[in-house]
Amino acid sequence: MTPDRILPTCLLFFAVGAPAAAQEQGFLWAAGPVAEAQRAHFVSILWWMAVVTVPLLIGLPLILWRYRLNGGGGRYRRDWGASPLAEVAIWSVPVVVVGFLAWNLWHATLSLDPYRPLGPDPLEVQAIAAEGHFLFLYPDEGIVTVDRLLLDADRTARLKLTSVDVLRSVMVPRLAGQIYAMPGMTTELNLAAFAPGTYAGLNTQYSGPLFPEERFETEALPETNWHARIEATRDGAGPLPPDVLQRIAMGDGAEAYLAADADLFARIAAPSSHGAHR
């Protein structure tokens, strides 16, 4: 483990517990350029905050020891009122830290814009968040997958999202940050993977009784394998039924379909459709 990962890893371990840390599913174990930039931003904040916290953690016990009630070596000066040098030191360091943190946040906000393309010719995917499930539509490939996002590891991806009924917060922690999926609206998330692998995706916004089940797997495959997987899915899938949302809500859906309805995403994302699919 490199030095820039030791401190955040320890903090994450104590914050969410050993089981979560052992799964290595957070952005600290970045598997894509967006998550890697998030980790670098997080680590830089920790180091700058250490400029304030470390002297405090060291200085407080030293002062308590030096000026303790019995036997302290510090001299009590009842006529002492102020020190210009101490005032400069006390206020200048926090001002510099806060100023840098503000600039760092502004820079990271712009560079980590989820709508910002990560490369030319991205894979286009449309995501529909429904109660307990996610549908992923691939307009150019003509297929739909349920609870499984198939990515080409050699290509960036642009994910357009909407929700059937309520607000959801979608993220693939090891690849990209969080983005809201909202009924009657379309949001966008650009992501990419450094290498082939399987990464967990989930909804982090409570959305109802089936909230714990609103998870999906993101598979990043080598280009050749990805094309083969798409062809195999296309050959084995049946046509997309008109009531697909109702079927998967009842647990009666398939894992993949042929995208016979090219306007499904547009209809659900249209403002006038809000509430029509409850």
C-alpha cells in the first residue's frame, strides 16, 4: 500500500467497520479515473486538515502537562494579556487552510463534473431505476439488461438515468461518484474502468421497502469479450414486454431482453410521465 492510501484506509476502517473495509468496494480502492480523482481529492483534504489537527493533538497534552496544577514547569503570568505573534500564528494558519480547501473544492467540483465526457465515442447506456431493480438499455446494441451493467473496459461510458417513481441516488463507488436519478427528469454520469472487473453499484437514497435490493453489478469486459457478451445476450434474450416494469417488480422478469421499445426511456423520463408507472 502506498503512503497516500494508509491514512484514508485506516479512517475508513474505523468509520464503517472491518467487514466493509475488507470488501474493498469504496472509492479508496479506485478502479477508474473518476474514483481515482476523488481519492486524490480526499487525501489532499486530510493532509491539509492535518496542518490544524496534528499540532492541536500534540500541543494540548503538552500544555496540560506544562501548566498542570501540581509540579508544572510553566510560569504563571497574571499580567499577560496578548501576543501579536501568537495572534498571527493562531489566525493565519486556519485562513490559509480554509482558503486552500475552498480552492481545492472549487477545482475538484469542476473537474469531477459527472456530465463531463471522459473520452471520445463513449458507450451510450440508459438506466431506469425502478422499485427493487435497475434496467439498463443499450440503444446502439438493441438489448436491455436487468440489474447488470455491461461496460467495455477499453471505452468510456455515458450513463443517462431516470427513475420510475421516487428520487434515487445511484453510484458505482469504485468507478464514479454519486448522481441522482429523478422521476420525470434525465441526469448523466460518465464513468470508465482502468481494467476488466466486476464492481458493485447501488442506490444510496432510501426509496421504500425494497431499498436494500436496489443494487446492480457492473461488469467491465475486454473489448472482444464485451462484443461476444452482447451477441450472446442478443441471441438468448426475448422481446421486451410492454409490462416489463411490473414483471420485474413481481420477480417475474428475465435477466435480459431485446430492446423492442426504443422509446421506453424517453417516455419514462418525460415530465408528463411522472406517476404513470407507479
